[in-house]
Amino acid sequence: MISALVHYLGTNDAGPGFYVLAQHLGLLPKGSSATTRLEFWIGQVNRLHRLYARS
């Protein structure tokens, strides 16, 4: 999800809308813990870095 690169103001994290969208797309289970959400976001950021590093 390319929106993983957009940080929520005042935090080092994605905004709540990122996680709602991920749940809507079936990429993140509803009711996920803060740790699970953080791990998902980090994974998405890393995937984007790898994708664009190949360009």
C-alpha cells in the first residue's frame, strides 16, 4: 500500500485511515493489536522501498 509512506502528523506511524483501508482490503485483521498494526506498517514500508529501489 503506497499510502504507507504517508506519516501521521506528530507520530512515526501511519494514520488510522491507513489501518482502516488495510482492514477493508483484507490485508490486516480487524481488531489487530498495536504491535500487529506496527509490524504490518513496517512491512509495507519495507516492500515499497524494495520495489522502488529496483527502478
